[in-house]
Amino acid sequence: MAVSEMTMYEDDSVVRKERQIVAFTLGSETYGVDIASVREIIPIQKIVSVPRAPDFVEGIINLRGRVIPVLDLRKHFGFARKEEDPNQRIVLVEAGSESIGVIVDSVSSVLRIADDSVEPPASVIVGAEVEYIYGIAKIDGDLIVLLDLTRIISDAAKRTLKDADLRSAVVQ
């Protein structure tokens, strides 16, 4: 969940809670993730496929000697596959003691969002999807879907990743 902070504004009388998010795009939509869960953002690099991994697992990367699973967020959300693009990034997210990379179309900015501009997911969002959507932010008339990327991989998918022999797939 998001980390909030107290902020004093210019008139010294208004104190609001805010959160910082990393905003990124998938297709024409903007999504956000709490900056506290983002370890780093890197350009797309060579991704090694992992046999018998779930469909939305693109593969693994070797980042400074660490093997990191990489998910294709477009596949996970059911979007059409996108051709490689120089704007695509891998957002490395801390999921407990592990790092997980997610491929996004582009990273647009880091935003400060007042807590009072965030609403819970609408009641029309049902099923597994609601587990990883923790809010909808309203910013200048636009809506940003706030995701908890650490929940995107279900417990079953985590077990699948751990059971696969990830280290043997790394080509050095």
C-alpha cells in the first residue's frame, strides 16, 4: 500500500497527506505504483525465456549478478502485444524479499497525489483484478489506476517461478 507523508503548504495552515507514485503507460492508459515499492527503472534488455512459466512471465534477466523474473504487464492485463519500442522500460519492484521486473510501455513521471484525490476501486471492478488495484487517482481531470504490483503475481505463479530452474536459464 502507499506510503503517506505530511506536507506543509505555503500558507502554513494546510497540512495534507500525500503519496508519491511512479506513473507509467500501457496503451493509452496511465497507471501508477507507489514509489516506495519501486527499486529502479531500467531500459529493456535481453530477457531469457523460462520453460513452463505462466504466459505473462516474459522470462528472466541477469541484473548485476541477480536473477530477476520479468512480467509482461500487457499480457497480464490482456492487452495486445506491442512491438519493441525504445520507450519501453522494466520497472523493478520489491515484492517482499524478491525483486520482480514488469515491462511497461513508458514511464512518464513521478507524481505527488493528495490522499483525498484517491478513491477506492469502483464497485464495478470485481474478480481477481480488484486485488491489485488499490485506488483510482483523479489528477487534473484524468484518472490514474493505482496498482499494487507486488500482488500481480498470485501465490501460485510465485510457486511456479520458484519451482522453475531459473539459474540454469541464465546465459552468461
